[in-house]
Amino acid sequence: MQRYKVIRHYLLLLSFLLMSGWTWADENAFIFPESNWINASSENLEIDPKRVEHLFNLSFQDSSTQGAALFIKGHLVDERYADGFDKDSLATSWSMAKSFYAALIGISIERGEITSLDDKVSQYLDYFEDARRGITLRQLLNMTSGLEMPADEHEKMFFTADHLAYAKKIDLDKVAGEKFEYNNVNSMLLADILFRATGVSADTLLEERILKKIGMDNVTLWQDAAGNPLTYCCIDTTVRQYARFGLLFARGGKWHDQQIIPRQFVDQTFQQVWGDIPSDSLQINRGYSLHWWISRYEEEAKIFNASGKFGQYIFVDPKNDTVYVRVTRYHPTGGNVIDWGPLGFVNQFGSVEFRRKFADFLVRLGFVDIHNDVQAPMTFEDGVSNEFMTNYEKIIDALVAVNQP
């Protein structure tokens, strides 16, 4: 009888709390941005403002930084922009787009359009019925496909008219699953896999299944001249908009009461598959999993990030519900289909670095007007990171410190 009274007491208490709007979790865990982010000071979130300032100061030691913003528990804590830029300024993602399009694989698995991450790619791409037949979707997403890997990581694909046609021709070079190689072709093939699995182009899927649902508007999803969505690069939007995608992953793929990306897929993404990956540009070894980089994977902190060439980052600290976005200077040309115009002749010669610098030179001299003659995502010399890369470990330390007591 006494046990019955105790149970009845707790049931009555629970009913009262639910009717009064009380929730088991911290209220902050349920705050999502609507049309705008909700601002909150460091003090209100019990965070040391000096630590926040240190994080931003480190990021802006690099003159290429266009903008950065810190979001904690669904609040905009602070943001800073270089002269001539603001919260509405567009930035280009470069390879941060890989993390966006990879999420669609998880959604397609949940919908039954794709069976498993361990499906053979050849189940979806008939032209993989050759030496490549054993490669799995998981191996594509973990960058262990074994496909041919030149020194430029297939960046030359970016200057071709048909990026998918380029990707289809890349043959097997080594045993799949044994070696991490950051290969852009792995990600470009997602465009064809998603289309064949769903009958819908990957950029339309991204817009309908993710972006619209989390309030990401004013977004450019680039296509090549053949109309293929670029699933390995090239999404243009603002710092605040990129943060919405980061928050979606920080919250386990859930937005308000809707599970947009399957929780199981997010949990698998936020496990370290490859660790101690050396970097040519960063003075730190990183990890990798399902098209996300891992900047720190320790007991005290686990920091994941979508990463793009020249220094584009969406850092996510899931445990502390924290997102930090940093992008470099960008001069958008308009449009969403790549058209090199008079720069087309430049793209026939030399390395990727030579082509970028020569195009920058012609624009600065006035021979090419990028706003009228060209439609393409481009980063010029003012948007190439230097100090941010050398400060990278300090920046990760500073981001971790923000949430420490």
C-alpha cells in the first residue's frame, strides 16, 4: 500500500509539471532560431567574455577572415566581421558542402531509398561493375574508396565542364577501406548515387529535405555547366545560415520536434573512424568520419567540423551545444551554374594554384569583371588563410575553453 501511495504521488507530480510546461531537459536545449537568432550575452550564459574575445581575436589575426560567429545553446553569443562585410555577406563553402550532401545519404537510408552505408556503390552506379565493384558507400564517405588519387586531390575536376563525367572515369588505385585519402571524386559521386536512388537531383533533395526545414534561405547551390549539382563543394550563404546546419548536427539531427537527419547517422558521424591524419596546412593532426573532420577527440572535449579549402569552418561541440563558424573573404559573382567566360582559357594551363592566382591577377588589372564576365565560386588572395592555419590548435583550445568552468 505504501509503494502504491509513493507511485501515485510521483504520477500526480509529473502530471502537474507537464501541464505547467515544465520539461526534463534544460529549456535552452529547445531554443532554435526562427527567422533570426536569439541573442544572449556571455554573462547570461555564464560564460567568461574574455574567453570569447580571445577566440575571436585569434581568428581575426588572419586578415583573410571575413566573418565569425559563436552560438551556444541556440543563442547567438557574439559575431564579428571584417570591414566591408556584415551578417548578410555571402561566403562560399568549398568542401564544407561535403558534410551537407553526406547527410542526404543518412536520410535516404531512413526512407528506404538506400539500404545501408555498407551497400556496394555498384548497386546504384552500373559503371562501377568493374574493378570498383567492391567499394561501399561507407568507404566513399570515410574517404577510403581506393580510387585514383593525384596530388591535387582531383581539384582539376572543378575546371571541367562536366564534373560528374570526370568522376565517373576515375579508376581503382588501391584496396578499398585500407587508406584514408581525401578525394573529391568520392564526394562528387554522391550526386549520381542520390539521383539514382531517389530520382531527384541532389541539390533539390538538399533544399527540400534539409535547408527549408531549418530555415536556411538565401543559399546558392552551385551546379557545373552540364547541370550536375556539385556535391563535393560550393554552397554560398551567410555565417548565420551555415550555423543552422551546425546546430542541426549539434542537436542530433533534430530541429524542433522533427528528426530531419536520423539520430543513428549523426551518432555514427560523430565517432572517430580515422585519427592522426597529418595536414599540409595545419600544425595539428585530425580525424575523419562520414565527411566530417574531427579537430579534437578527447575526454574533455570532442570538436567536429565541416571544413572547406582556404579556411572555411563550421565547428560543432555537441556536448556543449556549441557552434562556431569562420569563413574567409569572398566576392560572389551571382548565378548558380559555373560559367568561366573569358577565364575559360586560363583553366587550360598549369596547376590549380596557378589558375587561381592568374585569374586574381587579371581581375585586379581590370581585364576581367567577375561580376559581369564570370559566374563561379572563387577565392582570391585576400581570402586565403595563413595565420588561422598556424593558430589552428590555439583556436581549438580557445573554443574548448569557452565552455569550461
